[in-house]
Amino acid sequence: MKPRYFLTFTILVIMLVSVLAIPAVSAQDAFACPNTGGTLITAIGSDPVSLNGVYANDGASVAVLSYIFNPLTLGGENWGTEIKGDLADSWTVSDDGLTWTFNLHQGVKWHDGEELTAEDVVYTFNTIQTSEEDIAPFRPRFLQNGEPILFEAVDDYTVVATLTEPNASFFTDISVPIVPKHVLEGQDLREGPFNREPIGTGPFKVVEWNTGESIVLEAHEDYFRGRPCLDRIIFRIIPDQQTQVAALQTGEVDFLPNIPGASVPLFEGNSDYQVAIAESDSLFQMFFNLSLDQFKEPQVRRALMIAIDRQAVVDIVRQGYGVVHNSHFDHVVPFYNQDKLGGYDYDPERAGQMLDELGIADSDGDGFRDLNGEPWEINIVTFTAGFRDYDKYAVVVQQYWEDIGIKVNLEQRDLATLVEQIYQERVEDKPYEVHTSGWSQIGPEPNSYANFYMWTDALGPNLSNYRNEEINALFEQARVVSNFDERMAIYEQIEAILWEDLPTIPLYRNTEPTVLSSRFNIDDAVLDNSIGTNFRHPERIYEN
């Protein structure tokens, strides 16, 4: 893996001093397609929730909309681990770190031919801050002390952000898709036509969405980095992973970014395919509803943690293509160390003893532990099959918890339902007891995790209803510390507290087997599973 220290440090230095305009694109970005034309076919497990870039943040949606939109800056959630400009051509920061000035690329065209302006950037950020529909994944990043950050369009190509205090993570906090004011203004963010017929600035545009079947993208002829080499990209909607693999074998699909480990031997050594395996910017967990009495005691959560053989979960669910993860931060943050934290090795006997010590024991000999005089039942909510491996590891965890005498029920809900119920509103009344969840493509900025573990009056509850005032204070403190080492040390304090509290149970991160038909060349596109498109330059994919 590439070291991330230098990239993050660069942004911190930029923040501290007044600098000359820094170009975001160099001469090496110029590219001439060796071949043009052709269609790349890939697959996703379900229909996207939406293709509105400031609203949808689930995996199926991001896989598509990342081809359609550009952010102002790169390096934030869904936008890779390279911290640099995208729609921002250059930027400067005042001496006190409170005024950020972004200069846009000029001549960037929306898919409908209109030109991108600073008003679009300001509209995007203001919409996230103030819309009646709470854009839960993004909103906290655009607030300081509960109040919206001020964004202004100075002229057509200049955006100025005025902060009330320095924010060392600001550059990556604002890494969200920019949407067109002239199209989206006045529409319902959740139900409006833009959600199926988006207009972006990205290398490809949506021309067809057949629900349950496919989404067709065509090349954006006026893409500001050059017309894509391919004519189109098609996303086939195939819920079952084995069916996706079969389609890859028959040539109905050309590219799959994460096939089941058991299927890798089908393609290795076959000249018709290119196989790459790399660690993914991802983390999969069990989330508790900590407002429920049964999970409020940390010792309960610790017992449930050590009741799970996490390596066996990786072996069963991922056929070994994963790594047991020992932190609530993903491994691309600068301070992650696989062996730094421990203490939760598989020990079902000790897990039972810990529950016995709390009085959660089988008091009537029926084989199930009792809580408050009743058999203790845990209800796990997970996604229906086809969306990552949530449904698979839920079954494995269910068995491990049943092995220590807990009755465990499993319920599957479809992607759209769970996204609406759990992710789109910060409310305390959660429709679950435990649910399988996780994230990928969060990027190297540690403050990105504040959204998962902070709960303040201004922000509202997080996914687990976890409230720890020390955690809140440390996240707030880290945002304004300019010294890199001191800032990372604060995040390590947060890491240690979370590891002790276990508001969630971290299980594993993926190593992802990626398979591509040898008909295509991706050398200059640069395969990178830390970005939504899986490529740093999808416009450079071409047929051999």
C-alpha cells in the first residue's frame, strides 16, 4: 500500500500558510486514446437507491454515480486516497486557516451543454446544509458548531469558504459530487426526476435505466479531461454473485471489481482475463442499537465480540480474501497498525463467563440465556442477498452467538428499505436491535469517521446511538489542531476509547479479487478500488 502520510501532511501545511495557487491538474493528465469506441459491461447487485450525487451514498448508487459526477476535491469518501483537486483547478488558504478560495476549471460542461459555475458549487453545499430532506451522510461535514459554513460565489469560477475556526479536514470533508443548480433547484431531493435522470459533469452520462435490468451510460463528448475512449458503459443488475461470475465467463459481462474468492481459480492463468487482488478501503461490522438496555453494558458487547471467530468469518464468507480488522478506523488512515490493538481473540468459554457475571445465564435449563427473566433474543437485521457479503456474515455471526446460548433471529430487508430506515435520517428511534453494516472508500482522513461516532445535540444520533462526550470533544479538538503528529495522536486516543467501548464490532476488511476481460486495457485508467468508479481515470479505459 502507498504511504498516506505525505499526502495528508501536504494538506495540513497548505492550511497553515498563505500559498500561491496550486494547480490540481498537471501536464501528465493529457491523454490520447489509442482506440475509441466499444462498450464495457459490468454488474451491480441491485438497483441504485438514487443517482442524485448529494443524496445517495449506498454502494450500488455510488458505483454508478461516480462515473456521472465530479467533486470539487478528491480524497474524501468515495473519491479515493489521493488528496488533490478535481473540479477545483487550484486553491489557496489564508494565514489563519479560515478562508479557503477555490478556483474552478473553466469551460467544464454539464451533460446538457450548460457550463459549470461557482453557483453550482455553492448551491450543492447549501443544499446539503439546509434542505428539508436531511442528507445524513454528508451534512455534518458542512457545519461548524452546529452552524453552516459560509460558501460564496465571488465570480463564475471562484468559490470562497469562510470558516469560524480552522479545520484540518476541510479539504476532504467537502469531497462530494457537485450537482447543477439550473436542473435540480426546486426538485424533491428524494423523489424528483433528477434521481433517475441525473445531469453531471463526469465522463459518462445516463441515457437509460431499466429497473431491475440495466443502466446504460454513454460518453460525455465534452468531458473536460477529454472525451472517453469508450462509447458506453453498461451496468447489468444481477443480484446473485455466482450469476455475475457465470456472466463473466460467457462474455456477457466484461468486468467485476469483487468476485467471490472461490471463483478466482476460474480466471487465474486464463489469457482471456486479467486478475488483480488488492486490499480494499473497507470495514465490515456489527452495529448495536445502544439505546436498548440489553446492549448498554460494554461487557455485553465485549462478550459478543469474543464469541465470534473473526478469522473463520473471513474464511467462510470471503474464502480467505479478507483481513481481520483491529480498529474502528480503516487501515488507510495514517496511524492504523494491524497489531496495535488486540484483546478480543475468539474465546467462547470466556464470553459465556462474562455474560454469567452479568446475570445473563440459562436459569431454567432450556438452553437459552435469560435476560430480565425472559429468554434473551437478539434480532439481527441485514441486507437481502446480492449486496456485498452482509447476508452471508450475518448467518455466521448468528451461529456463533447461538453457540453461547443466545436465541438469534435474522431478518433480511432490501437495500432501498434499509438505506431509508437507517442511513438517511439521524434519529434515535432505530428500526433494529443489531444490524450488519460497514463502509468502503472512506479515504485517509480520520475526521470522516466523526459521522459514525459523534452524537451531539446539533448533529443528532449516529448509526449506533453511541454517545460519549469524550469522543465528541476529541473529534472537535482534532479538527482544529494544525500539527500533524499531534492531530494523529488525538485520533489514536479516539481509536483506543472506541476499542474499549465497542459501540460496534469490527470484523474484517476485504481483499478484493478483480477480474477484467483482456479485450480491455486499463493501464492508464489505473485500477483503484478506493474510488467509486474503481478507476482513477475511467475515461482512459479502451478496447485493445
